[in-house]
Amino acid sequence: MVCARSRPTRRTEVLAVTVPAAVMLAVGLWGLDRGGIWRDEAVTFQVARRTVPQIWRLLHGVDAVHGLYYLVMHAVLAVRPGEVVLRLPSVCAAAAAAGLVAALGVRLARPRVGLWAGLLYAVTPLTGHYAQEGRSYALVAAGAAGATLLLARALDGGSGRAPDGGSGRAGRAPADGGAPRMWWAYAGVVAATCLLHELAALVLCAHALTLALLRSPRAVWRRWARAAGGAVAVLLPLVLASRRQSRQVEWLPVPDRESAEGLLRAFTAGPEGAVFWCCVTLMAVGLLSGRTAAVMAPVMVVPPAFLMLFSQVMPLYHERYVLYALAGAPLLVAAGADLVVCRLAALAGRSSRSRVVTAAGVLAVALVFVQLLPLHRYYRTLAHRPDNLAAVAALAAREVRPGDPVLFLPALGRRAALAYPAGFRGARDLALKAPVARSGTLYGREVGPRELQRRLAGVDRLWVVAEPYALRSRWFPGDPTERLKLVAVEERFTPRWERERSGVTLRLYVRRRPGTAPAGGLPPPAGLPASDG
């Protein structure tokens, strides 16, 4: 079921692509400076400011999967290091992704489908969240959308338009496999995207299903296989390196039904209510849209489904790892809306090509944005992220005096000092042996238990910066230096003062007087506030 249509003008197609990109840029820039970065952004910030040899050394031990992104951000932050600059590449990538989603709609269906889909992508809260995060996921989403557009063009023989004039019918791919230059471009974009994050390789599985649904001839399969094989060959060294670093994702849980439902809600521009159910209904209708569904439904479904299934054996799933699959959802919704409009117009005996119809769709997306405005505002607050390292550093700046010894429990608690060194200026990092850049680690190399014993013996007043689980649970680390931090502080010191910021505890200890029994653990000290909010 498709609408008859005239060939759109070039100006109409350009507007359909540029308007969503501009809207996404505005949404991304809105509230970009939150006044603080959280732990993952802090890693990007401190790693990207190292020299290239120092970054290369780090990647041999940890975070190889983010290596290309760190090198990109090294060039970006060399211009001007700061929180806004840290997030600008993600904002620009999200704007590009919105434009690419719109371009896919223009090619696979018609300009108004592209316009609606691009705008819906731009106002989806999940898009806005990762557009304002100093990590690679928005860049990966743009790369995957670009690769999908190149695939669609390659299937059309590299022409400016689909063989069917963009009507949405599942046209046949060229029997000769299409223009070689388009397949080379496709292979390059896929390879670069996968190097930004290796799990983007799952988009190749989606594209293979698209070829099957479109009943592509053997020549197309051969050219796609060569392009995909080249991209995988480029990715293979990264895969081998990241396998050796798999302990970094041991914290990921096994995804369940709630995970799948949560991702669907995040993809459909609304966590609950009428917006969600309307999007789901239109998405189901959009599955009847022929070529659009054959290209975009696999992009939306295959990567999350594959990763969730694999994660039942080895947990690797997180919504950010499949953010690029979001591109399929607004296109299916927009295609479904287009089919509904066509059907209603046919029943009424009227044309569906009116500009009023296009404007009505734009108005509907605007109303969706208004309804989701409170969620967008919340996403732009510091409370939305797991922690606020700026607040931790500000607390330390007020309380820790120059020359005071500080213990970070565990070592990764040092991230606040790395992101905001001014807050800990003059403090003595009691356990640090080699700083991060020189040690080729994320949080520095610490001394052994014997040296830490010696250093602790010379202090009577000690600050501890602790993660929540380190003081208020049965956490007992395997690392001997971390164990000594727990045991020595408990046996030799007594707590005197405490404050908490963004889940991180700053606690002052003084040396225990001879003959005083240990506290028997590290609960919050009696009579002292555990937190001042």
C-alpha cells in the first residue's frame, strides 16, 4: 500500500534533510554546559589530553575499544580543553545522524517521511542524552546511519534516487551489483564506525538481512561480502585486543525482558503513555512499507536482539552499545504515519500530497517534544548522571588543606582528582606510585602494601575519598594494597568528620589513641551527618 506521488524537487529533499539536522543541533546545544562531568566523561577528558604515545601505551592494557575515539578527542581537546568542547563532537555527530536518518527517509520513501523521521529522531530523549555525552556513542550512531544510507545507494546502483523514484516499493537491486565506488565508501564507513566501537559490527548482520529481504542478486551479495569482509579484517586486531580486556565489562548484568521493554520505550520517543503506544502502532504499520521496512527494521531489531541473546552467555549488553539501532525506529514510525495518511486520503477521495499533510506531521512531532520536555530538562541536570565529579572536587577544595594526606578507596576514586585537579591541589596522594600518563593506566599505579604501611605510619590525620560500596557494604578487594587501605584505616584511625557528594564520601580520620579498640568496621561515625545533601 503506497501513495502515488510526483518526483520531488531537489530543494524539497534538501530541506527535508537539513531541518532535522538543525533541530538536532539546537537540541544538543541546549543546556550543554551542566557544570560538571561524570566518570565516563572524566576518562575521556583525562586520556585524550595525554600525548599520542601515552594513549597508545594505555590501549595495550585497557580501553582498546575506545582507542580511535580517544585519538579523535586528543585532536579536539588540543584546541581548547573544556567540558563543552568535550561534548561538541557528540552534538555534531547527533545532528549528522538526524540528517542521515532524514536522508534515508527521502531515499527509501519520500521527503515528508524523511522530514518526520529526522525530527522524531532529534526530539527522542535518548538521542539528546548521548548527544550531550563526551563518549563515542553518538559518533557511532552517525557512522551506522551513514553506512546504511550508502548501502541503500549501492543497492540503487549509486544513483541519486531509488529505482522506483522513492515511492517506498521494494525495488530490485542492479544485477551487476552496483557502482564499485559506493561499495568502497560503504566498507570505509563501516570500518571507521566499528573502530569507534567494535559492537557496531552488528550492523553488518542487519544489512545482510536487508539483502535477503530485498532478494538481492548474487552480484550484490558478492560485493557486499567483499566490503563487509574488508571492514571485519580491519576490525579484527581490535577484537583480539579487547578480548584480553574483557574484565572491564564484568559489571554488566544479563539482560532480561525488562531490558528489551526499556529499550523499546527509549526508542519510541516516550517512556509511557499515549506517545509510546501511538509510536508502537505506527511502527507496526510501518512494517508494511516495503523497501523502508526491509532496510530499517533490521537495523532497529537485529543488533539489540543479537547482543541480548549473546549476553545470556557472556553479558555485553548496554543500551548505549546499540544506540545506532535507534535510527530504524523513527523511520518506521514516519513510514507508518505516511501509510495511514495515504489510506485515509484514498478513502476520502483526496490527494495526500498536500503541504498541509507535511505540516501536520511536523506539528505532531512538535507536540511530542512538548510532552517530553520535562524528560529533556531532567536529562540536562547533573542528577541524571551517576555522579558529579565537579561537586566532589569542590567539597575537597573546601575541606582538604595543602599537604594533607589523601587515600582514594578504591584507586578509581582518583577520577575526581584527575578531572578536577584544582580541587585537590597541594594534597598528598598517599598511595600513588606513578601518575596516570606515566604508568599507562586510567587511575595511576599504586605502591605495594609494605610501602603503604610505611607511609601510613607517618601520618596522624588522613582524608579518605571513598566510593559508596567501599565503606557501606561487605566489599573486600582482591588487591593487597586496597585491602590494606581498609584494614589499616579501621585498625589505626578513627573517623572524625564526614560529608557526601554525588555518592562519593569524603571522610576525615585521625590516628587512634593507644589502648583504644578498633571500631569493628567502617560505618558512618555516630553523631556525625552521613550526608548534607
